[in-house]
Amino acid sequence: MADGTVARSSRGHRTICLPVSEDAYTRAVNDPAAFRGLLDEGFRTMPELFPPDFGRGYELKDGRMSVKQGLPIRRILLRDGTAYSVRPSFLMPYMTARVADVEGPLFLRKFGVPYWALAHVFGGDPMSWFRMECGLGRFRLVGTTVRRAELPVHLLADEHHQSLDGKKLYIATTVGAGCVLGAEPTEAAGAVELTAAYGVFKAEARDVAPKYTPKTVNTDGWKATRAAWKALFRRAVLLLCFLHGWLKIRDRAKHLKDQFAEVSRRVWEAYHAPDRRCFRQRLRRLEEWAGKHLRGAVLEDVRNLCRKGGQFAVAYRYPGGHRTSNMLDRQMRGMNRYFDHGQHLHGTLRTCRLHCRAWALLWNFAPWHPATTREDQGWQCPAERLNRHRYHDSWLQNLLVSASLNGYRSPLPQNP
């Protein structure tokens, strides 16, 4: 959105999603006492999924029958007169499908499997799968992903280049704690446009924590990116990515063979310096060595790296800050494969926006390789590892429950 905010669907924003089996839901939905017990137990154990005034009292309201799924959907009325629907987690939003029927195909979408291939194997038509995936993009990324954890205070940000019908778009991507927390497409990469794009992350983050400000943000040297983050969070410290400086040297020096190996060793020896003073000393030695052994563009790139030593050294004051963009680059490699396999972006800018946000949630919630799960103490995806919690063993139901109230988080305190 142009003003850095996210439009809310009133229907989705007023839907509570509960992790419940179909048998338990069927037994309780037509029994007022049992349904109240289901809600009260959910609020006792998972208050973050409910609206802030829920604990002050509610009454059961009328329900409606879902024609698509043949199941009743109950509504509740809070004391302030606001009505909320209660959807079980085994149903997709808007009752489009049962989760068991679509979680396999949507898992394959994480790897960019084409929609026509999903239709060929699982039935339906390609556009139905496209619409179902893009529907996930209505959820708020930050509120859905960060449900039980503190917001990450050390972030990374960069723009990923994609094309829409031959026209370049820039996806302003924000990453923290291994999760994608922002993926907002914009048609230009100037400071004004990027401020609006990254401003969506700020708006969503401050729904979760009204006074949130990151400590550090790792960026490359693009002035518009740095200006955007300074405009959004004046107190945040911007860390310059060391890796980008090295990549310029590598691209110019890799033909030098033995000299390239020595340049590489000296550059990364400086990076791994134990403290700020040692880091600056090693950069000075690198510059002296380069003046004696290198020539031309390679020498100039090494000198440029060394001249930025003061900017790189700022990271030593913030031990948790990211000195390189490696964490963000891993996400962007996945994003690039995903959109390349789908022949890039299609449709209107609004559709592209939903598509980018849907990819981010698939990345955050779809399961890792089993070996990665074992290495991460049994957590199956980045969102689980961040929250140290899993609402449901089904990854898609875990996502849908996390997206209760469309992932919107009110700053008002709960009142159990």
C-alpha cells in the first residue's frame, strides 16, 4: 500500500481459527455447552489467537451452514457488539477446501511446482490452485509468523528483482531469525517507494509490539534502502554487509589464481578478527599488501573495502547483529527459484503482492528436510523454531491457526 499499511479483510480479521479435529468439532458445534467448553479451553491455553476483549465475556450467536463443506460454522458476539466466526483448522479460509486435500499440493508449491502440474496430478484447474495459494497472502506476515516469540531485533533487508510481464519489480524483503517478515513488491527502487514498501513491515510489527524498533538492520550499500530504513526507524543502526564488498573483489580477481587465493585469505582473515581494533589493523595490512601485489580494478576494489572499515566495524558494538547478508541470501535463493519456475510474476500488482506474501508464509511454515529438522531439535520449519511452539502437527493447519484473526495482533492487553 502507498502509505505503508496493510488493508484488512473484515471477514478474515473477525475469524478465530482453532486447532480442533473434525470429530471433536462435529460433536461440539451443535451443543452450546460443549462449544463454550471448546472456546474457553482454547482461550486458556492459546489466548493469543483470540480478540483482546474475549476474556470480558461473550455469547453464542447464530451460525450458518457452509454449503461448500456441509458443516455448520458458529459465531460469537463480544460485549462490545463485535461478531466473530469460529473456523476449525481443518478447513481452509472461506471454506474453499479441507486442509487434508490441499496441504500436499501447497507443500509442493514451496519448490515452485507449476500449477498445471498440480492440476494434472491432484485435479482441479491451474487457476484454482493459484487462487488458493494467493489467498494465503491475505494474512499478515509478522503477526502470523511471530505468535509466541519476541520480535527479532536484528534484521536483514534487501530488494529482490523480479519481472511482471517484462517490467521490473523490486520485492522489498525483510528477514529476521530465519523467517521472512516482509515481502512487498514495488515498481521503483527509490527512497520514497522503498520507504512505503518496507513500511508494511513496520505497520505489522507495531501491531505485535507498538513500540518496536530493531537494534540493527543489515543492508547492502544501496542508498535508497538505507534511507528508507532510517526514515522508518531513526534509532536503528544500519550495518553494512561485508559480503557485498568481498563479492566485488571476487568478481574482478578470480582469474588471478594464486593471487586470488591470497586475497581471499587476507580478506576473510580480517573479517574474523576477534575485536574492532584487530579488525581495523588487519584491514590496514590488507591495504598495504594489496598496494604492493595488485594492480588495476582489483586493487581499487580492495582499497574500497578497506576504506569502509569504519562502517563495517560498527557491527562489533552489536554482537547479535548480522555482519553479512548470508541469512537473507538463503531466503532469496529460494525466492528466485520459486518465481523462476513459475515464469516470474503475473497479473495485477495487487495479485503479485498476494503472491509474494503467500511465498513468504510457505517459506516460514512448510516443513524442512528431515535432516534439518533433526538438527533443529525437532522443529519442522522456521516459524516453529522461532516460536518454540507448534499448534498442530499438520504444517498447513499450524499456519492457519497461527493466522487466526488474519494474523492481526491488537496492541490491547488480554484480560483472561
